[in-house]
Amino acid sequence: MIRFLISAAFVVTIFLHDYSFSGDAEAGKARYAQNCGNCHGPAGMGLASYPKIQGKEIAYLVDRLKTYRAGTKIGPNSSLMIMMAQPLSDTEIENLAAYLSSAHNNN
Ligand code: HEC
């Protein structure tokens, strides 16, 4: 039983590890620079009423972007984000999430 638990924990660790490295942060940074920063500010630090999106969990960011992409509202200004998320591919979303989760104000 213990042996089973240890190997199960090992498999979960590998899975989480793979997941957190599934996006290409450099590609995400380039995609972010195309237009996301117009609203969310440099490196996703947030600007006026636009939410800060840097430093959040990858899974959270992926989920938010896919929710907007599907046309589902989250907050009062979702229509803006739904428009922005609609053209994103799964790969772009993963790359953006990888970049934003690790972004700091100075990169
Ligand atoms: C026209 C302005 C605008 C642009 C451009 C824009 N966003 Fe947003 N974004 C918003 C607004 C406004 C919200 C909050 C929407 C709501 O009320 O649900 C938001 C929300 C988000 C959220 C969810 C934040 C949270 O914690 O709930 C993420 C993630 C996000 N944007 C990522 C991006 C990415 C990545 C891009 C570029 C592809 C982008 N945004 C481009 C305005 C914008």
C-alpha cells in the first residue's frame, strides 16, 4: 500500500511538473506584446480598471482565457475580453499563461 502511494505521488508530481512547463513563456511574451498590454499594462501588472494578471496560477489563467474564448461572461466587462480571447489558439493560451504566471514588472 505504501509503495502504491509513493508511486502514485510520483506520477502526480511528474504530471504537475509537465503541466507547469507545457507553455512557452517566450512565445507568450511575444503574443502578450501584440495587444494585451494595451489594457493590462506592462507584463500584466494591471492598468486603471484593467485587472492585474501577472503572477497568477497557470491553471487559473488558462481557465479564464478559455472561458472568455467560449463567450462566457465572468465580470462586468467581459465583452471586451471575449473579443480579445476569441482568436486565441490553445497553444497561444498556454504560452500566455506560462509567461504571465512568471512575469514581473521588470520583464
Ligand atoms: C480592450 C482591453 C483588453 C485587452 C486588449 C485585453 N484584455 Fe484581458 N481583460 C480586460 C478586462 C476589462 C477584463 C475583466 C473582464 C471581466 O469583467 O470579466 C480582462 C480580464 C482578463 C483576464 C482574467 C483576469 C481575472 O483574474 O479574472 C485575463 C487572464 C486576461 N484578461 C488576459 C488577457 C490577455 C492574455 C490578453 C491578450 C490576448 C488580454 N487580456 C487583452 C481587458 C482587456
